[in-house]
Amino acid sequence: MIYILDTANINDIKKAMDIYPLSGVTTNPSIISKENRDFLDILKDIKGVIGKETMLHVQTLSTTCEGIVEEAHYIRDNVEGELYIKVPVIAEGIKAIKQLKKEGFKITATAVITANQALMAAVAGADFVAPYVNRIDNISGSGVNVVNDILNQFELYNLDTKVLAASFKNVQQIADVSNLGVDSITVPLELLDKSIEHPLTDWSVQQFTSDWKKTYKTDKIII
Ligand code: E4P
């Protein structure tokens, strides 16, 4: 499993990188807008925290192939190191993925709602496809079924494209796609925290300390 952090908030990125085994950060225009400061400064600050070798996924905003390609160049010219250009799977996006691939860009096809979109993006050259699990669930679909279909199709067609499940709103969604053996997930800090929290774990840790203290009169193993 490749864990990626879904935020552009520097404090969250610092906290999450410190604790969790993260391989990268994903952003999109909505996530960037929340920070309400200069776009390139945000990207530079993120790279400053995660390092050149760690993946940063940055999304284009244009809805034309020409515009997407122009924005991809602008982003690449301003970001050092590991970079994935996120391109939505609209028709112009698929066209742009083909072109960007030829130019040597690494690409994450995004806003994936159906397995058909994911397959098309993969054949066009996407390195990752990002199905939006919660947005699919919210239209009475099944995000986990879409992820399953994508994984099956990539195996059937022997495609190397990785599935980066995205748009999570609860830990059950994370557990469901993890059971499928999904390649990677992108999750905000709050959900990463929730995914490992359990009161019985906390109680067990307290009990270990209390038992130890009764015998050794200290809460340290090294005295
Ligand atoms: C990440 O790559 C996606 O853009 C993000 O997970 C979408 O999440 P949302 O549906 O919560 O906006």
C-alpha cells in the first residue's frame, strides 16, 4: 500500500510526514484554494517539507487539451523533483494525457467516476488513476465496486497503471478498498489519524504502564 496525503496545508503535511509512512502529497484546485495564498509558494513550501524525491501530484484547471498541456509545463517549470500532473478524465483531458505522456510527464488521471474512464486514461498513458470513492458513494453508486472493476480490468489488460483511490470520507471506505489490494490511497490527515485510533488500544497501553508501575514503581523500562 502506498499512502499519500490529500492536502495542501503545510502544518498537516509536517505532522503527517512526521508520523506516517507517506509516499507523497496530492492536491487539487479546491484543496489549493482553501489555503488562500500564492499557488507557486504553496507548491514550493510543500516540496520543502516532503523533499524532492517524494511525489507531489498537482492538478491542471483548464478544460482544453492546449490549456492543460500549457499548465502542465508551467507546473513542471516551477516544481523540483518528483511530480505528477493530475488531469481530469474529460475528453480533452484524455487527449492531453496522450500528448503529455509523449513529452515525458508523469500523469495522474483524476476525477474518475467509472471504470471505463480509468481504462481509457490508462491506455492513453496515465501512471495513476484516481477514482473518487466518496463522490461515487454519494450518487448511490459503490466506490469500492468501481475500484474493484478498475483493478480487475488493469489486470485483464496487463496495464501497469496504478490505482490511487481518492475522495475518502470515512475509515470504512479505506478498509474496503484496502481489502481489494488497491495500490495506493490518498487521505487527509484527520482520516489517517482516525484509521489507527481505537479506545481499546489506548486502554491497553494504559494498563501496561499501570501493571509495570505496580511492580517497578516507575513508568520507565530503562532505569
Ligand atoms: C485527490 O486527488 C482528490 O482530488 C481528492 O481526494 C478529492 O476529494 P474530495 O472528493 O473530498 O474533494
